[in-house]
Amino acid sequence: MSMQRTSPPFRADHVGSLLRPAALKEARARNAKGEISAAALRAAEDRAVEDIIRKQEEVGLQSISDGELRRSWWHLDFLWGLDGVERHVMDTGIAFAAVTTRNEGVRVAGKLGFSGHPMLEHFKFLKAHTSRTPKMTIPAPSALYGRPVPTPIDKSIYPTLDKFFEDLGQAYKTAVRAFADAGCRYIQLDEVFIAMLCDPKYRAQMKDRGDDPDYLGAVYGDLINMAMADIPADMTVTMHLCRGNYKSTFMGAGGYDAMQEVLFDRIKVHGYFMEYDTERAGGFEPLRRLQKGRFAVLGLVTTKTGALESKDAIKRRIEEAAKYAPLDQLCLSPQCGFASTEEGNILAEEQQWAKLKMIVEVAREVWG
């Protein structure tokens, strides 16, 4: 009996971002120095995206992304395009396990809203160049508020957080609908900060700055529901859970148990991409709460190193997960993207493709 899927999430799926090819990195650097025009950079991006679409199809993936090749960050480029949000240079970057990020961020300087976005065109380009399912990834709404260094918010516009979160949810609802109207039927909200709320250290950081972690978890969940409040009936919305991914390092640790009620009972997404490549993500027990008709995409293959996992080891972990949720509700993917920021993780492009190809093969062997 085949249990392959013809709609997303697919048995072999992936989170979205891919390593930036050398030619594209060079074009971006030259554009930054003023050596080539924005149009020339766009042409280089178009070529790189077409190439990466073909490669995803060749390894057998059904969901096709543009690799986020036109972005610098998994989240900031999207947030900068919202009404009321400005680019902001922070005093320092965000601290990861062994490295600090570039010091770019966001500032809320006006009323939040969505009145169009360059990424709508990025999606249309992707859709026009593949016959498979084009997948759009955007940061979850919490990305505007949840970073450890607080987001500056103009108090004359938002003296309290209630209206801020309400406008943020509305902006996302409009955004997701705009992608749907552009032909998108598979969108993923990248949710780092609910996963981070599983980390005692991060919870303490939030308390120290005057926020209540449990309140934030519930609000972030409600924002995701608001983001999908106006979707067409045939649209799939998934969320990706991650504890940080920057140059192969991480930001947080802790099992999903702390947030399992918000994740599985409160949030209405159709599927969850769950980081499960190290013990930092805890055990599979929270999968017991996975509701009927929803899917957990197990991120058992790491994008942080190039070494290829053994198929048998991956199959054993899928079997272990199937003790807590039906095999029919499980899928397989890498634990994160390969390049959450343009710097990318520390592995070679051929290692990236080998991992994706292996995921496709394992899914075929496990699900028929």
C-alpha cells in the first residue's frame, strides 16, 4: 500500500532555504559595492533560482522553493516590507552558541499593515518556473517581537502591546491572502520564538525584559491563527519550528513539551516542520498531541553539518516517532533550511543535495 501524498506537506519535504551559489554571492557583493545595477543583480538571481528549481526537481522533491536566494535573512527581508516597519542597525548582533549575527534588525515606526510586497513577485517567478508545488516561506508573526534584543516600538503609535499584536495579525492575514491570490497554495510560517519558549534561558530573558513567556506563547499562537484566517479552502499552511540556525550554530535548547498545548491544541496549522536532529529538541512524546488530519514533518536530517546520515538510523527514528503518532501522519525533512541567512551553513552544495536526495529515497522506502 502506498502512503505517498499528492498534496503538501509531502512525505519527503524540506524547509526552504538553500545554500547561495558562488555566482550569486559574487553578484550580491558587486551590487553592494555599486559595481552592478539592481537589474543585473535581479538577472543573476533569476538565473540562480531557475537553476536551483531544476536541481530540486532532479533530486525528486515535490515541494519547490526559490531557496530564499533573493533574501539576506530568513525573516528580516520580509518584515522590512511591512508597512510601519523600518530597518534598524542594533548596537550588537544576536548571540548564538558560538557566534554573534550581523547587527541588523527591525524598528516599528508606524502603523503596521500590508499593502504589497516584493516577495509576491518572487513567488510568481517561482510558480512560473516549476510544474510541481511551489512553496513560499515567510517568518511567523512572532519574528517581529521575539528576538532576545527587544524591538524598538514607537510608543506614540503603540502605547500598549494589545493593538500592536492586533495590527500585526491583520497585516499577516492580508499578506497570506495576497500570496494565495498570487496562486500560492503552500505557505510555511517559520516560527523560532515559540520553540525558543521551550528554553529556560530564553524564558528568563523574556521575563527580565518585562514579558510573560506564557502570555507570549499564547499570543504567538493566536497570531498564526489570524495569519491563516482568510485562506482559500485548498491552501496548506505549515509552521516550521526551530531553535535558531546561523552559520551552523543554534540559539536555544529544550523539548517541545513546554509549548505542546499552544502548538498542538491552540494553533490551527495543517502541519508542523519539527527540528529533531539533536537531543536539544527533546523526545517524540509531544507528538501524542498531534490532531487527526494534521502532519508532523520530522526534521531528522541535520543541515548544520555535511556528513550524510545513515538511512537505517533515520528509519529507526521514524519508527520511534510512529509510537506516538500514526505513520500516516508523519513525513521527513531536514531539521532546518541550509541557509537561514545568506552566509549559509558550513557544508558544501553537493552535501546539501545528497541529503535531500537521501530524504526522497528514505520516504519512498518508508511510505511506498
